[in-house]
Amino acid sequence: MNEARGVWVLGEQRDGQIHPVSFELLAWGRALADDLGVPLECLIGGHGVVQGANQLIAHGADRVRCLDHRRLGTFRVDSYAQPIEYLIRKHTPEILLAAATTMGRTLMPVLAANLRTGLTADCTELTIDPAERLLLQTRPAIGGNVLATIKTPQHRPQMATVRPKSRRPMPSDESRTGDIVTEFVDERLLDSRVSRLGFTEDLTKGSSIQDAEIVIAGGRGLRTPKRFGELFTIAERLDAVVGASRCAVDQGWVPYAHQVGLSGKSVSPTLYIALGISGSPNHLAGMSSADRIIAVNNDPDAPIFQVANVGIVADLAEFLPAWLERLRSKDEGRGT
Amino acid sequence: MKHILVLVKQVPTTESVRLNEETGTMIRTGSEAAINPLDLHAVEEAVCIKEFAATKVRVTILSMGPPQAESAIRDALAMGCDEGVLLCGQEFAGADTWATAYALVQCMRGLDPIDLVLCGERATDGETGQVGPMVAAMWGVPLLTYVSRLTCGDRGVAAERAVEGGMEEVDCPLPAVVCVLRDLNEPRLPTLHGKVTAHESALTVLNGEAIGADINLLGLRGSPTRVARVIYPSFQRTVELVRVSEQGLDAALDTLELALAAPALKPQERA
């Protein structure tokens, strides 16, 4: 393990186009590689990805390794894991990062299992311990209420998946230079036991609550499905995504995909607006790490106010129509 | 399809989670624990397959944990499973996802041949979602993750995977490991009859030696990762509170607008 050197990130592509999450990974990887004084490499699998490799260099990679093959056009775990494992054993990077997407979270455990090394899921902070030359991997657990820092002292590579949007990409620098290598591997390594039969694009869902910069969430205090529906109007105005408490989901006002909390999704947006949500521990655990929280609730003692920056004690039946009215009059004022 | 194995984990219940009023962090009491909610969907699916199968299908529940984890296995049995196995012993303590998957697979090799392994996509406590995929890799079988719909045949399974931007349709031969999402089904409630039967069903407790494991690969000793530190961040804030009953609607709306217009407190940039 002592010879293991270099930082690798696993880029992602969709239909041959480099996915922006790859640039976030490069930003993380660049900082680590600089601290360690080693090169940063990006390994990307796909079909036609060589064309995009320059973008990966421009965003911080010193070398891009392309696994470019028509059989790698869409992610299948076997066809990706086998050649990637082969390349890792051959080049022995000390750190391997991937995005905590459905691809990264499927591929990385398989690689870690076969490479007999440690893997930390969903990291939001990565640093180097200079004394031990170890990767410190920090991740929220129990809905963000605990931050655990994990290390992999003896095994290589040190592996982590990184939560998307936890770091901004570096600006593209076209003057950067680097190697672009096309990797050729034994065709048999591309075999997959899983066959992909089709794909149905989901056009209705819009962006997910976990990716949103602003979340506007509603709960029991809205009292009617119609009033809950108004949140979508406001969300559009604020460029926000609608979230919900478990109660609102249980009432059938909105599908489960919108549920925030331990029993739903954990979110960490720049702004979280809680309307008619009292703030059960289950809910607070999924949103209290937001940068700023605004809460509107009729009970001044509601726990949500303990984590909020700004609180408004009001009945939503009165407050929400007034807010909508004010938004509308603004529109008219602007002549739109 | 003759034998389905469902992996379950005992986790603290969300209802038993309370917040420390001073720090705003979670207090977890050891006594209140239940089967991981997502695992219930895996159990439900296994029981459904069993009920609709033309031939006899057996469902085994496998868990690793302290002696109390037996109650999580009994809960699963009460839904209509046949037997339970609990990996229990000091040698398993402190296992990370690698060492957990190793122990589970080592145990699986000693059971009757397994056609299908089902598990929840992740547990509500650790939230890593790594053990299922690691089990597939170590066991050497195909893996399907993020499964929201499953159809079983004699030799293979077809599934829908909920991935970014849509639904992927896939199939693979058996045996396989399938990690399931909540959308898959609606777990049944255990019946009184089920609870009684569950109490009487066979539950085997196995230690590291019984599963023929390499002791150096179990528990903390076998874990490649170490927890360097744990911090409990406080999210308690001093709230600026406006009451409509005292200050009126307009003042409240003004406050709201000011708050909405305020610049971000902490840009996500981590230089």
C-alpha cells in the first residue's frame, strides 16, 4: 500500500456528454492532490467520452483516462466495475472518489468489496491529514445530526462517494494542459450479467429536493390540499422546490418523493422555508443543517422555531393568501 | 425459485428519536429499536413471491447485531417468513460495511442454496447503502440497486430501477442481490397469528466460528475504516420572531420579504 500514489476521480457521463458532477469531483480531487503533491486523474467510462476529455482537463484533471466503448454507453455495474478494478490494481491510486449518485453508490461498494478496502458514503467534506498522509472523510449521519469523520489507515485506495452539490466546480480554464489516455481493456471485462431493456424518462418530477438551493415545505398547518397546492405557485416564483412533512405526505397532499426528514430525504439547501410544520424530531433531522431557515407556524412554542433564523407566528389560512396577494400585486406593479 | 434470503437491520426508531434541547442534537435511547423501515419492503416482497409461487418457496431472514436484534427478526417472521438467523457475538462488534458484508456472505455460504437476496436500499441510522452491493460482489452474483418494481421468474428477475431522470428497465439471471426502494410495495402489518407463529419459528443464533469466518476479517479488526471523530453540530439558532397577532400581517410579510432577500449566509464554496 505504501507505493499507492495519486488521486483518482470517477467522472460521469450521460449519452456521451460529460455530466457536471464530474467537475465537482475534480474540484474536490484537485484540493486533495495539491495537498499530497500528486497528480489528479479522472477515469471516465462511456461511449464517445474522449471528445469531452478536454473539459475534464480544463476543470482540473492532470490526466484523463477514457474507457471509451460502445458497450459502456450506459452504466451497468459489471461492465464498469471490472475494467475499473483492473485499472486500479494496475495503477494503484491512493484515493478514489466518485459522486454519490445511483451510479457511484452502486459501483463504489462493488469495487471496495473486491479491492478489500474502506469506503465512506455521501461525504460532504474531504481533507488530508498531513501527518499520516490519510484522507479524512466527513459525512453526516442520522439525518445530519451527527458528523462522523472516517479514515482508512491501512487499505488502498481510500475510497469515498461525495454528495453532489457539496462543492462548486472550479471555473473552466482552457489554458490548462494534461494527458488524455484511451484505455484498452480485455473485451471480456465489459461483459455484464445485467441487461438493460429500456429507459423511461421522467418528465414530471422536475428537480429533486436534495439538489435544490431553496426548499419551500408544507405541513399539517396548511390544513387543506388546495392550500398545499399554493406552495407550487410560490415555489415557481422563488425558483424553489416543494418539500413536505411526513404528515402532508400521509394525508396524500403530495407524493413521497417530496418528504423531508429521517423517514424521507435529508436536505441541506441555502434556504428552507417551513410553512405549517411544527418540527418533529423526524423532520428537524432532515433539514436543520440548511444555511437559513424561515418558519411560519401558528404555535409560538413549535420546535421548528428553535432551529429557525426567522419565525412568523401566524395562521397559514390567513398568512398564505396574504402572501400570494402581495406577490400578485407586485406582478401588477411591474406591469407583467 | 426455492429459497429467498432477506437481509434486515435493527435501527433506532424514528419515533424514539428526541432532540437535546440545548444542543439541538439527537438523543437515541437504546431500548427503542425496530426493523429498518426499508427492510420491511424487502420482507414484503419476499412474502409476496412466496405466496404467488406455484412451488414451495422458503424465506429466511438474516441479520447481524446484538441479542436484542432478535426482535427485528421476529417482526419480519411475523409477516410470513419461515426462519431467522442472527449473527451475534463480540467478534462482530464494530464492523464497518466491508466486515458486515463479509460476515453475511460467509454465513450465506453455509445455508441452503439461495436463489435471491433482498434488502432495503439503506438503513435509517448509518445511511450508507453499501452492504447490499458489497454482499453481491463478495458472493459473486449480479446486483440490482434502487429497485422500485420487481418481477420474478424461475431463472431470473426483471426490475425497474429508479435512477436520475427516470426509470431503467433491467433483467438478470438468478441468483442475484436486489436492493429495494420504498415504492416497491406496501408492507403488511403482522397478524396475531403471524406473531404467535413468529414466536415459535426457528431462530438460529450463530457466532463467527459457526460460520467458518476468518476472525481477522470480522468486526472492528476486519474493518478497513476507522471513525476518527464524531461531532454533534448544533443547529440551535436564535430566532427573530414576529407575531401576526401583535405586529399585524403587513409587518410579518415585510419580515418575510426581507428574510427572502437576504444573501446566503454560507455560500457552499469550501475553498
